[in-house]
Amino acid sequence: MKQTLLFLFFFVFALSVTYSQTSFSDRLSIKPLSNKEKVELQIFPNPATDYIGVTKNDIVEQVMVFNLIGRQMKSFEATDGEKYYVGDLPRGMYLVQLLGADNQIITTQRVNKR
């Protein structure tokens, strides 16, 4: 009787772990972009000192700078050919997020600020 209950417990436990791992990995799956959606944008210079820029773009509407904790440090309205001042930020690593229409995230890139 004990062995049957123990087996049943381990079976239910193993089934729940397998289910939770499967559903977790499904939520984090990365879907490849189609050729039409692929965008080649880069933030330059990296490492940055006073200003950052974005390669020629038509779809970027907003540039947001976050620290590694996730706190928004700066936000800019994107303009083609514009440079964005980050000289007042402390040295460190930042995440720069480029947003398109309807605040959709186009890309997020790391930038080292010196």
C-alpha cells in the first residue's frame, strides 16, 4: 500500500513538473522574424561618451534608455540623423530600446557608457 501511494505521488509530481516545464518553454519560445520584418538597426558609438545615434531608420519613433535594473533613465522622440545626449548618465551599461508605431519594441541593445 505504501509503495503504491509513493509511486502515485512520484508519478503525479513528475507529470506536474513536465507540464510546467513545457508550458514555461512555450511562453518563452522565440519566433523568427520573416524577411519583411527583419530590421538592421544599430546604436552607435558603442561605447558611448556623450551622444548616441541610431543607424538610418524610418520606423523608429522613440528611443528609451534603461539601466540594468530596468529603471527608465531617458526617453527621446526619434528623428532620422539625430544624436541623443547621454552625457549626464553615470558610467555603466545601459539598455537602449527602440520603439516603433504603437510603442512596439523593435529592438533592445546594450550600450556601454564611459
